[in-house]
Amino acid sequence: MSLQSVHSIAELRDTLSSMRRAGATIGLVPTMGALHAGHSRLIEQARQESGYVVVSIFVNPIQFDQKDDYTRYPRTLSTDLEFCQARSVDVVFAPAVEEIYPHPQRTFVEVTGVTEHLCGQFRPGHFRGVATVVLKLFNVVQPDRAYFGEKDAQQLAVIRHMVRELNLPVTIVEVATVREADGLAVSSRNQRLSPEQRRVATGLFQALQVAEKRIASGASSPDEIKLEALAILQQESQLRVEYLEIVDPDEMQPVDRIAGPVRVAAAVWIGSTRLIDNLLCKPV
């Protein structure tokens, strides 16, 4: 079956209604486009587990705290459609902003607690925008499963809480982070980096690995582990640390002592490009 591309909610609902009547399970991969190897992994898993795969491509304006970042976000729809065709996606939903937000948005989804730290502390309103658009997509698509990457661990936690607490009938599937050969997490933002900045960026994963090794060896003091990881990041003058924290994997709250699985998460700036990454770490 050839890839179908739709731009309206009504058309998508008509398409999915017939598939649902035929008994197909529906898998949704929500994206903002500029598709890469990380998205490929999401699509591959959705293809394995779902009878009908929907990829949404929508650059969501209400999750950007800086207008410049929204403006600069790459729009590559024709390339993205080829990408989806090659991976046997059934339908791409690529709506205009006016289709998703036909009127000024006055209703929002606010997930408290889990959004207080990490990116939520530095990007006011970001997760409110994410949760709101994801709920809209869930209402439009009504998927059986939805696929999200581990790289955006706080986003994943926000969506899990939203689904659980609003009793949404969708299974959230976490897909492992895809990395380059040198460990850098695949991201559409990587293409903004110069060759020298790209070299510097590998320090982010190296710092997380230092923390992972210390936790695996039995270290239990978050402050001591953070100091060692930060020392790696501080070796590069081009790299500015926004945060590096050790948090509970579900609640995304900093821990006082490491006695079980934790997530080490960091955000850094290299020039005007912001990168995030994290590792789930377990003591022996």
C-alpha cells in the first residue's frame, strides 16, 4: 500500500474509522518532522506491533518558549514523506497550524510536579504545550499505542502521567535512544552544529557515562557524582551547562540518595544550540 498523506482532521478520522472497523490496531508516532534515525526506530517498532501506522508531522507553536527557536525549526515535509514511504508508514498526518488551533487556545493540559525540574525549570510553558498537543493528537487519532523516544525522558514522563491520570485508552511505548557512533544522541538539532561544535558535543554523553559508572560501582551521593560528571563538561569552554541532575525516573524529582534506579539528565548549550540527553542508571 502506498503512503497516504492527509492534512485535515476530518479526512484522517474517515481513514482511521475504516481501518478500525477492519480490526486493525493503530500505532501513532508523533513527530515535529525533520525525521532522522531516532524517528526511524520509533516507526520500526510501531510497524512491528501495529497493524496500521500513523506518523504525525506538526511543529507545535505552543511548546516553544522562544519564538526564534520555533522559526528556526526545520520544515522538511517532502523529505519526511519519502522517509515514511521507505519505512512502510500507512498515513502521514501533516496539518497546518490552523487545523490544530482553529481558534485561540484557551484550554491546556497542565501536568504538575513532574515538570518542575530539568527542562521544565528553564522552558516555561513547554510541557503544557507538549501535553496539550499530544492530547489533541490522541483525540484525533485514537491510537491503541503511541511511541516516544527515551531521549526526551521528561516529556515521556509527562505523557505517562497524563495518560494515567486522565484515563486515556492508549498504551505508551518507550523506545531506546538512538546514538551516533561516538555516543551523541541523534537529534534534528545536531545539524546546526559546526564540525568543531559537533566534536565538543560528545562531552555530553561522556559526562553521563561517568555518572553511570559511578552509580554502577555503588556510589550513592548524587552531589559527588554530579561534581565528577560536571568536571567532564567543564573541560570544554564552548559548552555551557544548563543543568545536570539525578532524578527519580517516574517523578523526575531530584533524589537525595541513590538506592535504586535513577535517571541522570543534562542539558547543555553549544553556541545557540541546546542539546539534551539522559541515561537510566542502576546501582549494583
